[in-house]
Amino acid sequence: MGKARALAALLLLSASSAAWAAPEEIQVYLDDLVGTGRFGTDVHNNYVVSGDSTPPYPGGEAPYHVYRLTPEFYYGLSDTLELGLYALTTRQPGRNPTYDGSKLRVKFIAPHDETRGAFWGANLEIGDTSLRVSPQPWGTELKGIYGYRWSRWLFAANLNLDWTSGRAFGGPVSLDVDSKLAYTTDAGCQLGFESYNELGEASNLGHLNQNSETLYAVVDTDLGKGMDLNAGIGRGLTTASDRWIIKFILGFHY
């Protein structure tokens, strides 16, 4: 398995324009926290309607018609700190569902006015995943979170620093920027757009057309009884992107 991962990583570097399947979590991080002593669960669902039928590296999964179901369990350590756990699963056409590893995260949001003005925070995530979803077993992500509310509008942006290697925080760092712009309607739901843009390795930026860029039309709504929904349809903007993706996140707060 070690030799297979090494070969996969080598070929990945030489074919960076190959399309990857949509990640297990397609979400712009905001200032939401479950609250001190409370639990929550988010069920992440992503399906690639149209994408590449060729795996991006040996042992990887072809994006075409991949369905990813990822339960996320979290607990509020304080009013500013939250601990979470992801359990990654994947189903490919003609195959049984597979378990692809887990990720642990800790999220911090600084005290702020939750109805207007700026908010900021950070999220640290470390996981050990299978060869099917990553050419390297260990993945580490440090996410910067910033947002601003005014009137009925919300803007948020995440700057992500990603490391993938045979160990936590190993390997070169890659960058991506995610953003969200949403408007609250009279009905109480939010309509807007989310953008996910990979910039590549920090030491070799600039080849944006060779990296994944996807734009989603999204809706966010409170379903009542401690439940909420984020749903969207995404369109890939480069050849390295999946062409069409459907995603929805169903949240439960206890």
C-alpha cells in the first residue's frame, strides 16, 4: 500500500489537471456553533452528476456518479470552541459503499454580534483517509474564517491551507479560497452563491485553469425542531472540475 500511495502521489504531480471527485464536505464555514454542552450532527451528501470517468491517480476513485455520505458529529466545548468528527463513506457505481476514514476538527469563533457586523475564527482539521479519496493517508487543513453581515446580506470567505503526506502537517502546503454571498428573503430562507477555488501549491501558484473551480447556487433554510438545510447545485468552471454536482447538508441540533 505504501508503494501504491507513493506512485499515486508522483503521477498526481505530473497530471495535476485530472478531475477529482467532489470532496466529502462542500461548505463555507460561518460563525455557527452548537453552544456549550450541546451536541449536533450534520449529514453531508454530495453526488457528481457529470464528471470524469477516469481516476485521477492509481487506486483513486473516478468522479463520475460518485456519491459521498459523510456524517459529522460535534460538541460545544464553550461558547467559542467546538469539537467535531467526520466519518467518510463513498459509493461508486456498481460497488458497495466503502468507509474511507475519519477526520477530527476543532473550530474557534471569536465573540461578536451574531446579527450584524464582522465575525472571524479558525478551524483545524486532521484526518487519516483511504487511498480511494487521497493519494496520501494524512490530511491536515487550517481554515481561516471571516464574514460580515449587513441588512439582509451575508458575505463569508475561508482561506484554507492544506497539507497531505504520510504524516500530519507533512508535505507541501496547498491553498484554496471558498466564499459565500447570500440574501435573506421575506420567507426567512437565504438564497445565494458559494464558490470553491483551488489555487494549487503555495510554491507554484498561478495555473488557475488547471485547478478545480466550482460555483454553486444555494439555499439555506431553518426546518424547525432543531433542523436546518443547506442545498445547492454546482457547475465546474475548469477542466479540472466536476461538471455538475448536487449537494445538501441536513443539520440536527440537540
